[in-house]
Amino acid sequence: MKTLIRSFALVAASGALAFAGEWSHDWDAAKAKAKELDRPILINFTGSDWCGWCIKLEKEVFSKEAFQSYADENLVLMEVDFPRKKELPEDVRKQNDKLDKAYDVEGYPTVYLLNAEGEKIGPEIGYREGGAEAYVAHLKKLLAAAESERG
């Protein structure tokens, strides 16, 4: 019985840790996780299977160890996808449409840092040249500036 409880605790803990560095597709869950961990949300509005700059951002930044390590420790990741070749569940599609309108997204990729309430805490980031290390350095600057504004 103790082994079973320990195994369950390990699975539960690893699931919580895995969520930290994985892209959520559930807005309410992402906000709850950001509040629980006291971390900002990096929200990525993307056309994952058709937008050239989105694919480039994924390939050059989001898929790299430097970004993933930083995100695991410092961010909650939220992907708001508008694919053309795959079908999203109806509830996710509706949620994504609402988020797209709420943040007045005009093109993809659009990336923001948000607080746990979903308020922007910096300017739009989008794609940036220089790879994952440069992207992380830029995120750190934006978060430091937001922190100093908060006082």
C-alpha cells in the first residue's frame, strides 16, 4: 500500500513538473498554474502548421534546450493555435478565438508575457533573431523591467 501511495505521489509530482515546461492549451489551467507557481505566462498565438515565422520560432527557439530549461524554471507556457491542417476540439477552438479577440492579435506569431490574471506585463515579442539564448535574454530583460515597474 505504501509503495502504491508513493508511486501515485511520484506520478502526480512528475505531472505537475511536466506541465511547467510544456505548452498548455487550456487557458484556465494555465492561469491557475501561473498563480500556483507565481510565474508569468508566455502566451504564443501561432499558426503552427502553416505560418512560416511561427514554424521558424518553434524550430529556432521553443524547441531548444536553452529556452526549455528557462521555461521549466520560470514560465507557464500557453499555446493558442490556429492550424489549417489539423482539427482542434471545439472547446479549444472557441477558447482560442476568444483569446485572439481579447488580445487583439493581428498576425502570427504574437507572443506576450502575462501575469496570472492574464494582463500584459510587457510589449509584444513575436519572432526575434538570434536563437534561444538571445530570446531568453530578451525575456529576462522584459521580466526585470516589469518587476521594477511593480516596485
